[in-house]
Amino acid sequence: MGLCGRGWTCLGVLVRAGGWVPRRLSAWGLPRLHGNGGGGVGCCRGKSTNPFTRAQEEEAGRRNRTVLTYIAATAVGMMGLSYAAVPLYRLYCQTTGLGGAAVAGHGSDQIETMEPVKERIIKITFNADVHASLQWNFRPQQTEIYVVPGETALAFYKAKNPTEKPIIGISTYNVIPFEAGQYFNKIQCFCFEEQRLNPQEEVDMPVFFYIDPEFVEDPRMARVDLIILSYTFFEAKDGQKLPLPGYS
């Protein structure tokens, strides 16, 4: 469609500005043109110059740009939080005891003075996982042990680098159930610390821990007689951020 001389070309027929329409078009029920081309067949109308329409389009454009700005700012903020997530979570765990990190203030004095609760026996099972990016063999050396609150226990994991190049790994952990995490205190472990294994090197990784005697005083722990400690190793790379430990 387009202008052609002084008239409009519509459906392949020239409609002049003189105000007449061929009989064939009139027979089809199309409206006649009047004046100097001010009207016209619907398919021949040009772009609207309505000032209100232009104002609405400009307002929509401003709103779209504002939304994009908010989205970009949110993305930058989330990236910043991800860089601080692991160290902040580690500090939180060390302060509160969630996730099995040693609670601040629970030092050697408490370990020496706490009384074992012999009548409450808890089964601890161990799990090991390796991320697909890490070419290590990693497993617990025992599947389960039995402990009582207020008594220290020692368990071991074993890791091996079967490749011909040195690899650095770093681990996170899960404690299940979540509510028991605040009572699962580690005195020594290998989580959140980089572990370098040379080609074909195999090492034992100890976990020295205890269940706080306050475990038996918590009504939520009344039916908890099984705790699962699970570690997952990832390959340590520059710029790579570990996922936060999760609980079930």
C-alpha cells in the first residue's frame, strides 16, 4: 500500500482524490471518498498522529526503562551477596551452632566438665558425596557409630586423588535433622578448608565432635535418635563459590 500520485492505491485500484470510486468497488460496499483525500478506505489509513497516543507510548517507554533499571540493580545486589555467603554463613554457624559448627564459648573447659547422659543413645551415620567437577574418591571409613550426649567421638573420612595432577578440594556439610544441628558440635573437622591432594595421594580426614548434653532437655529432640552427618567435596577454583549447607 502507498501513495501514488494524488491518490491512494488500495487493493490494486487507484482511488483518486476527486471523490469517485469505480462502480466495481461501490458494488462491493466500500465507502466513497469525499473531499481532497481526507477520508479513505480503512486499509489505506496512514500512521496516527494523535498526540494522546504518542504521550502514552512515551510513558510506556519510560516505565520499561525503569523496570530494566530495577532488574539490573537487583542482579548486581544478588551477585554481591553470593560472594559473601560462605564466610558469613560460617561465622553464623560458629556463633549459633547451626549446621554442626562449634558454638562460640564451648571450649575445652566445657568438654572437660560436661557429664555424659548414658541413658540416651544416639546413632550417627555418615555420608560422602563428590561434585562432578572433582575427580576424587571420597568415602566415610565407618557407616555408623553410637554416641551419648556429653561424650566426645571421633570418626574418619578417606579421600584419594586418583589422577596424575594435584587437585585442591573444599567441602561443605549437612546435618540432618536441622533441629539437631545446634547440638552437634565439632571440635575438629576439614569443612570449609582447602585440601590439596597430590597425584595418587590418599589421606584420612578426622571429624572430632560431641553432642551437647542440652540435647536431652530440648522437647524437639525427644524422638530424635538418628543424626546424619554428610559431607560434599567440590573442586576449589578461583572465583568459584560454594553452595550453602542445606538441611532436611
